[in-house]
Amino acid sequence: MATTLTSKGQVTIPKQIRDALSLAPGCSVDFAVNRDGDVVIHKAGAGVRASRKPDRFEAARGKANVKWRTADLMALLRGESDSITKSKLTRRRAADSAIGTAKRSQQSQV
């Protein structure tokens, strides 16, 4: 099965191989070169790659609807999100609100 390399370095994976690996459009693949110099293609996520450590930023994705304090965000990114409870965040927001009110009051007196 021969195929042609495009100017962008792309090749078409033959249908027989796509079917054998259950590859569909949008699937990720991994390439490797074995000791004999042969190129080996694997469906990404199969085998070794499946045990990859999860992205440490995944927990923060979609959480931007809350005004974060730096310490809380860093705890979340480090995987310490269990230590950030809802009541703790509520207390911090109340304290931040009180500080903001006090600052505005001081500024209006000046």
C-alpha cells in the first residue's frame, strides 16, 4: 500500500488500516519507529498513552464564573480543591465585600 506525501507532510492512511485500527475522522494517532526502522501507527489512547497523568488545568476549565483569589485558584490548579469549600469561599467573598465597602467609605471621606 503506497501513498504520497503532500507538501504539508500529510499522508492518507489507507482504508484497510483505518478500518483495522477503528480510526474515524478526528481520531488521534501515535507514530513510532521500531528497531528495524519501520514506522508503526497506533490509535492514540490505546496502550501506554491511556495511563497518562490528567491535565492539571482541567479542573480549572469552565470555572471562570467565580471571582477567584490567587490562593484559591492555585490550590485548585495544584489539585487541592478539596480544601476549598463553599462556605470558605462565601466567607472570603463576604470579607472582600466588607473590605471594598470600607475602602469606598474612606475614599468618599477624603
